[in-house]
Amino acid sequence: MEFFRIHRTIPFMRHALILNIISLLTFLAAVFFIATRGFHLSIEFTGGTVMEVHYEQSAPVAEIRTAIDALGYTDFQVQNFGTSQDVMIRLPVRPDEDTAAQSRTVLSALQAQNPGVQLRRVEFVGPQVGQELLHNGLMALLFVVVGIMVYLAVRFEWKLAASCALANLHDVVIILGFFAFFQWEFSLSVLAGVLAVLGYSVNESVVVMDRIRENFRKQRKASVREIINASITQNISRTVITHGSTQMMVLSMFFFGGPTLHNFSLALTIGIWFGIYSSVFVAAALAMWMGIKREDLVKPVKKDGPEVELG
């Protein structure tokens, strides 16, 4: 499906060097901020107080957030739990208050708004549980990365596979660098967003590399640079349709999904745009600089007579 067709090949690789230098500097800056500033981990990782409250009617989530914010909390989570009448509240650890004191203070503030609110459960989640969640999340990320590496190694010749893998690593590290630099809250939903971006970026890279491999077989007299430029140009319509529709959905979550989906959609937005950029300029350029050529993708087959090259 195409909304439009570009008849003139766009010379994407003309500016590949300077764009990849910018990418390298951005990547190194992201690594620097991750190493020096770290992440602003949510209470899912650091531990805190968990409260479940029940309302007689639909819970006013925005008013609940306002009431808790007035108590001086900056790092907390409020979300519906099970039904529209039940709400889960996560509060960070305060050195001068224990779990019981925190729950009493918050419940009093909520009952001042709505006397009918009921406390159903309150418990303390220790940092040890949070560290276990962080460990499991990082292991999930590692397994996804390993699985993608195996998939690329099986699907492509090693130069294309390596360039795809490096481009996807570029996307993930830059997303994490944004969260480290701006100290945006890093929660389980953000980690889920990073994993989603990883798969999304792989899909875009694979489509571009498939087209490059196909054009190597079709365009026998074209140079490597011309084939790469033509392959990317031929995929522009698909890229606009796919990423445009995805970005509209993500932006709707960003603007209308509330605080619960804010950082998740933010991670996806960064990942979508850098995924497009890396697939076009990073993955394709790396494959070109690694010396990809037609002989790497079109293997000659020996028969009884002279060698026949499969096109």
C-alpha cells in the first residue's frame, strides 16, 4: 500500500558521515549521563507504601492526585485498580514517617474531599522487592536483545545483521540517556516502552535491509550507494504510513492517557523517531561502510557445467 510514490532516488547516503558523527556523539553523551546521573527510579523499584482505597462512585483520580500533591509528595502514583471505584496509591518512602502515618495522612486528605472513601489495604513494599523487579526487568531486556541478535544472525548476512544490531542498540541507549539526563521517572511502564521500541526498531531495520538485499539481486549494475539510496527511497511511503499512524496513537496516550501513561508514551515517541533515523542513516550507512556487496547476498551455485549465479 502506498499513498505516494517517489520517482527520483533521494541521495540519503550523501550526508551519512556527518549524521553518523552526530549519532555517535549523542550515543556517547547518553552513555555518559546514564553512568554519571543514573535513573530516577520509581517507587516500584525503590520501595514505598501501597494503599488501596474504595469510593462509592467512580473515583476522581485527578482530585486524588491534587490532594496528595498538596501533602508535599512529588513522586507518587495514582491509578484505578480493578474497577473505576477502586484506586491504588503508591507513595515513596519518607524518613520521618512510617507506613501507618503516611496512610493516615493521605486518607485524612482524601476523606476531606469525599467522606465516603474507605481504606481497603495498606502495606509497605521494601526496596528489596524493588531491586528484584529491576533485576527481572533488566534480564527481560537482556533476553530480548539476545533473541533479536539470534534472529538477525539467522535472517541476514553478518554485515547486515551487525549493522541492524548496532542501530537498535543506538536507539535503546539514547532513550535511556534522555531519561537519565532529564531525570524523568523510570518505571516498569517505561521499561515496557523500551522493550516495545526495541522490537519496533528491529522491524523497521529489517524492512530496509530486506529491500537492500532484494535490490542487490535486481540491480546488477548499480553501485552499493545507489542501491542503498534506492532501497530507502522505495520504503518512504511505508514508513510514513506505519510510523505516522503509530505516532498518532502514541500521542493520544501522551496527551489524554494521564500520568500513568505519560512516560510510557514519551519513551515510545523518542523511540519511534530515533528508530526511523537509525534504520535510514545508521544501519544502512554501517552496512555500506562494512563493505556490503552483491557477492555477500547472491551466492553462486555450482552445477555440473559452469558456475551459475542466482539472481
